[in-house]
Amino acid sequence: MGQLWSGPTAGTPCGRLICDYPGPRPKYQGTELDLPDILVFHVPTSGREWCRELRVVPSYLTEDPKLVGKTRHQQAIEIIQESQSKLKRDLEDDPTYNLPTAVANLPTNNTATDMLSAGSVQGGEPKTQSCTVNNIEGNQNFGQEGQMEEKQRDEFLEVWAEMVKTGQDKDLREIIEKKRGVCQRVRVKDKEWQVEVYYGGEE
């Protein structure tokens, strides 16, 4: 696969609600994605080395950070948590489920410190910046000023490049537009990536 980034690898000095100083971000060189703006989180999949998981939140569900005092990634994490709480309540109300087993199988890793990395797609361009997650002390991207380190950045970009190649970006757009609870699978080399969209209370 050709190089998807050009330019320096340093991220944006942020620490603010909005990265309004773009700084020396690398320039994405791949094909534009047919997707609305989304926030994206890479979460651990314990015991499943062959599998990777991305959690997606449509940006339209978040508000102007300056109005709510939280970054869009912080808001998106709360939407994921809200989705999980709603699912748990739905399971509790459904007598056909074995509740202990069903609840035990609910996805975890729902806080910023649990997540491996975070990025976004904006204007059809994947971005690997998130001070909210990537610049937390203890995260393996810490010290990159919000950017992902090289290996994670390359993996993140490969997923989106594959989705453009196969047309799965258009499938994901349809999932988001119709608010469908579908787990999309993307095969990249020897890894399968599961992409799931979260809508919070709108699900």
C-alpha cells in the first residue's frame, strides 16, 4: 500500500476544547471517504489477537465544545456509555435473555483511559488526532501531542483505505443515516476490524 501521509509526524499542541491551531499535522494522501463526520475509538479486544474493534459516534450527536465545555471526543465517549446503559436496561426488561450472561457479554472499555487510541473522519479525511484519549498519561501515544504513534496511525489509515477500496465506506454511511445497529467487518491483511456505530439515547 502506498504512503498515506506526507509531512512531519508531530501532532498539534492542544490541551484546549478545540484544536484551533492546526500546527504541523501530517497531510492525508489517500482517497476521500464517502462518510459524514465521525469520532472514532480503537478499543482493546482481549484474547482476540486476530480481531480489532473501532467504535464510531456520528459527530452530529455532539455539540460545540465551547458551549458544553467538553471536547467532541469526550462527548462521544459519554454517548458510548449511554448506549451501553440503554442496552443493559433493554436486556433487563426482556425476559427471553439470560440476563447474567447477556450483561457479562456487553462491551466494556468505555472510558478514555481504557481506549487504545482515538481519531476521526472529517470532510472525508481520516485524522489521527485526539488529545482527549491519545495524550492521556499511560496511553502508548502519550507525548505525541495528541497524535497516534506510527504503528497505530498506519493501522488506522489502512482500515479506511480498505473501506474506500471495497466501497464499505458507503455501507457505513447508510448504516449511520438509517441509525442501524449493525457491526460492520473490514478485513485488512490478517486482521478483522469490527466497526460499530453508537447513537446514545437515539438508538
